[in-house]
Amino acid sequence: MISVDFLYILMLVFIYGALVLMLFRLRRVLAHHDQQMTEINQTVAVFEQESARMADYEEQRRSEIEVIQQEITDLNAKIAAIEENLSEEKLAARTRLYMASERRTTSDTEFLVKVTNDRMTVATRPAAYAQSWANGRYYVLWATNLDTATASANARFPQSANFAVEHVERSQFGVGDRHG
């Protein structure tokens, strides 16, 4: 007969063998688990890198959008200023031509004279009137040459009355009718 001790030892060997098998299985499972965890950690690391890259990209786009929006705001302000200046320039461009004298001979040439007067201010005159003098009024006069035209303009608009003859030039517009 088989003794109890033998059975006990056999049982211990069997249990030990089962434990060794379970231990090997457990090690394989743990190795597989470690491999899966490594793969998962690598995937998570790639995901985190891509996520950080996307966050940086998004922040760069936001910064660029803010810069563009500021540029648009600045450009809109410049456009408004230009439009305002343009409307002022259009008003200034609507300068009237005044006749300094209608006396002329067939040998006279038409001259354009720009005259200003700093005494004509908004405080003493209506705004449009004062502004026309500040911008300069253009007068047409006839003379035989530039020197005669300048002398005639200075006589008609003396400095003693705060007039300033700023520019005298031969007219290119043909404002008056020509004798011929």
C-alpha cells in the first residue's frame, strides 16, 4: 500500500507542479500585459505629442487671427481717414475760379493766380468763406507775360491787406474765350 507520506509528497509535487505551471502562465500573461501596456503607453505618448502639436498649431492660428483682426481694424481706420480726407480734398478740389479782371487784348494770355489771406478766419468770417481763403482762391487774369501777370496780381492783392500771391502760372484750362 501506498503510504500517507508518499501520497502527501505526491500531492505536494502535484501542487508544486501546478503552481509552477500557473507561475509560468502568470509570467506569460504579465509579459503580454507589459507588452500591451508598453504599446498603449507609446500610443498615448504619440497622442499626447500630436495633441500638444495641435494645441500649438491652434494657438498660432489664434495669434495670427488676432494679428489679422488688428490689421483689419487698423486698415479700416486708415480707410475711414482716407475717405474723410478724400471728401475734404473733393471739397477743396471744387475750388472756384474767380475773375480778377475781364480786361484783355488779343495779345494777352490767360494766367491762373493762387491767392491766400490769413486774416480771413472762421472767427471773422463764415466757415466756407474762411476755408476758401485758407485753401487758396484761384483767380484768372490776362496779361502779356508772366512778369506782367505777377505784377498785376500783386497790385490787385497787396500784402498790406494780408493777401499772399502764392503762385502765378500760365493757365492750361482756357477759362475765358479767346480773341482771335
